[in-house]
Amino acid sequence: MRKTITLLVVLMATLAGVAQESKVAFIPQPESVVLKEGHFSLTPNTKVIIPAAFEADLKPYVSEKLKNDAGFAVSVKTGSRMPAANCIFFELADNAGFEKEAYSLEVTPQRVVVSAGDYAGLFYGFQTLRQAIPVGAQSCQIPCLVLNDRPRFEWRGMMLDASRHFQTKEFVMKQIDIFAAYKMNIMHWHLTDDQGWRIEIDQYPNLTKKGAWRADRTGIHWWDREPATANEPKTVGGFYTKDDIRDVIEYARIRNVEIIPEIDVPGHSKALVASYPFLSCVDSANFEVAVGGKAPDNALCAGKETTYEFLNHMLTEVADLFPSQYLHIGGDECNKMNWKKCPHCQKVKADNNLHDEEELQSHFIQRVNKLVTAKGKTMIGWDEILSGKGAKGATIMAWRRGKYTPEIEAPKNGYPTIMASYTHAYICQVQGPIAMEPEGPRVVLPLSKVYSYEPIPDELTVEEANLVKGTEACLWGEFLPTEEHTEYITYPRALANAEVAWSRPDVKNWPRFQQAVEAHFPRLNRDGINYSTSMYTVYAPFAIDELHGKAIVYLETETVGYDIYYTLNGEEPSATTTKYNGKFEVPLKSLLKAGLFDKEGSLLGKITEIRLK
């Protein structure tokens, strides 16, 4: 009885929270929000005042976004005095005790005040204010409220993979703009891999002359593509000039987004060794940029001194170009078969008393770590760099789970750790029933599972948990050939990642977040984002009863508050057909069609169609 009462109380509190917040939907959910009576009317006569110290960056940004969101221009000026009424005032409160990136937002009928102790806090307070501006309304009435907010984690990342399929500078900037609007502050840029080198390096021009281009295998499955020959045209690819990258970095800086470059070594380096074959252990091989998943002989030689000389010069240019304190060197999934046969690698292994190729990789990583550190940077690597003897001083990006537990081992061994679990944060995986989604990895990672991610494992002590810098969603690009498809895969799951990284667990709940996502669809429409509505898809698992020639069917959806209707006669389902109330039995080979419908009887997603056999 006590357990039942407790569950009812929790449910009532959740529903009450959802109802109270229905006037405005925030993503990520702030730490505390109190809605008040009344509203502030934003008009063309509203005065916007920002601190003079931020005029160059914040003034044009605020002007642009208010015009975009409200539909009209508003005057933005600098100053330190708050007007009496009809104003939006940005207050830099240096001595108010705000944590880094924290802010407060107060809306009254007379004015809006955004307060923070730094640029980032003012920027994020403005993002929250933007979400309170109604989309497409005839008048811009912002609900009165008092809001206090701060991030849970300092690292709130998204990874874009420009190597597998090149993305234009303009597309990358568009994504950064959306990431920043949802308070994500890291864009991890995967710039090199087997299928393409995307960054201009002056000292090594062949990296972009050859390494940025591959043969066209469009229409052939990623893992079925045959390697390119030397003579066929290389027409697929592209690269960023240094000026392109400077433009992206500056664009991101204004939006409080730090750009982290990744140069993936010693594995995933087919484009690198194709450009400069002397970096390979193999004297004769297919030194062409990989066209798909097959990339033999793609590891750098860990035994040649020329490898480290090359890396030193190349990483110097990368470090000089990117102002971030971090430089990601990959370190994952290195195929070490050639190392076992390479005389250079075996000599280094013997000279340094290394027991196996895992320790040889550790030797390689430690040498690269010294190169990175000498350039004033902190090295980040995927969790494979923990193998062998590790790499003290590095930051670990933990992606593996199962028999590997780097998300536990890394912080327990004193490593700052970024959580990027492939089970919850690899949003390149499909987000609905595999048969109904575009081509991709045959693993389903729905929106609700991304949202359920808890980055801090229970096994960590408080001190160890403090080494968890945050979380990152990874968008690997093997199955993302177009910009439209990339956005479809990214949104709205990037919004779930944003709330996982920013909001504390006690303010999270799935029903509220689901409603907030639905409220944000018009914003994404306005901003030209090709988002997915797979959250509305009906899943139809069934079991076959061979003895009786029947199928036992279950219908499921990750959303709450809606009804599933279905048919078995070939007709399209509607709110007037059979409503799903629990498992049912039907003859084998029946044609099932099912859909999710709202209270008005409108279909929300796609129709699921399956032959039960």
C-alpha cells in the first residue's frame, strides 16, 4: 500500500510539473523555474541593453536572433543603466556569485533581466529567453517567470564526422548555431579517417591533393564497396582551407562553442598513408583512399622515426590553427597485424622491452602525447589509449561498454573522462524500427534511450565522479551522404543529449521532455532543420505460435499520452479503427498496419506495416 501511494504521489507531481510548464517549453530544462501571472510584450519599440564589453560579439548576435525569432527588428544598444520599462536588460553581475556559465532570467510585465557573471552565462540566458518567445504568434508575449540555471557538466559535446562524407563550411556553421541554442559548448570535429583527410596542412600538400578525394561508390552499401584502383577518377570529397577553419572557429566562439579537432592516428589512417606511403609499415600496398568500410593497411608505422617527425610537423600546424586547449588524436580501433610483421616496429618493441603490440600502441600514444603537450595542448584519445601502459596526462573519451568498462576504469585511474557511450550517445544509429528508417547501422537508438543516459556510473566515488567532464553525442558519418540525412539523424536526439549534459537528474522526466520536443518542432521548422519524427513510430514485435498457427502481437511506442490504432484487413488505420489495448492473437500471414494518433484523431508519425509470418 505504501509503495502504491508513493507511486501515485510521484505520478501526480510529474503531471503537475508538465501542466505548469505547458506555457513554455525549455530544452534543456533549467534548474528552477517559477511561472508568474502576466506577460512581457516584446515589440519593435523594446529597448535591448547589453554590456559594452560584449558589443562586438553579443550585439550583432542578439539583433539577428531577435529579428529571426520575433519577426521584427529590435534596437540593441550598449549600456549599464536599466530603462524604466519595455526593455531587455543584460546584466553582467561579476560579484553576484554566479558559477561559470550560470545565469538567472526574470520576466515581469515591465522588463526582462538576464543576469550572469560571464559572457557564457548571458549567452545562455538569452537562449532560454528565445525559447520563451512564441513561434508564429501575432504578438510576442513572453510569460512572466523567475528562473535560475547552471550546467551540470562543463563538457556538453557534439561530434561531427566530416571524413566519411565531407560537409560544407556553411552546413557545419548551421549545426553549431543550433547546438549553441541548446547550450552545447563543444563541437568535436572528426577531420581525418580512412575515407578522407579534410584539413589543409601547408607542409604536406598531398594530404588534401590526394587524401581528400576518393573514388565514387555511390549506391553501393558502405561495407560492400571494393577498394579503388590507382587509375580511376577520384571525384568524391573536399577539404577545409585554413581560412575556412578560422571562419568556423570564430563563428563558434561567438556562440560559446569550442572546436576540438581530431586527427585520428595510428589507426583509421588510410587517407594519410595513401597520401604519404612512407608512413606505412608496408612497402607495397593499395595506397588509395578508402571508399567504404574496407580499409586494409590503414595503420601508421609505430617503429619509424619518420612517422613521429611527420606527426610533429603536422600537429604543429593543427595546434597553431585551433585555439582550444585540447587536441584529439583518436587512438581507436588500430589494426596491429602489420606491426607484428614490421621490422621497425619489432625493433622498437625489443628496444623498449614492450611485451606485445598493445604496449607498442601505448608507446606510440605516449610519444604523440609528448608532441601534443610540447605544443601547449592537452591530448584527448578514445578509450583504447588506456591499453598497454596508458597515457598519463591525457583525457579519455569513453565509448565502449560491455566487457570493456573504460567509463569506470578511466576515472578510477585518475583520468579526466568524457562519456560517449555507444549504447546511448552514438546517434548515428537508427532511431526507429530498422525496416522503416534510412540505411544505417542495424541498431536502434530511440530518442527516449538517448534521454535516459546517466553519464556518471554508480561504481564511482564522489572524487572519481568529479573527473567526469561531461558527455558527448557522436554522429559518425558512414551512412550520412547528404546534409538532409545528417540533420534527420541528428535531431531531435541532439536535444536529448543537450538536456543530459546540462540538466540535473532531479529536473528531468520523459513526459515533460517529450512535450518540450513537440513544442520545439516549429522552432526547428523555422530554422530549416530536417528533423525526424520517429519518436511517433509504432513498434510491432510479435511471437509465432507454430502449434496453433497464430501470431501473438504487441504494439509499442516510446511516446506517452497517445493511442495506437491498427487494422488487419489492409486498410489504413485511423482513430475509427481498432484501438490497441494489449497483446492480441491473429492468424499467421495477416497484414498488420498500425499508427499513433493524438486526441483529435490525427496521425502523428508513419504507418507501420508488417506481414506477420
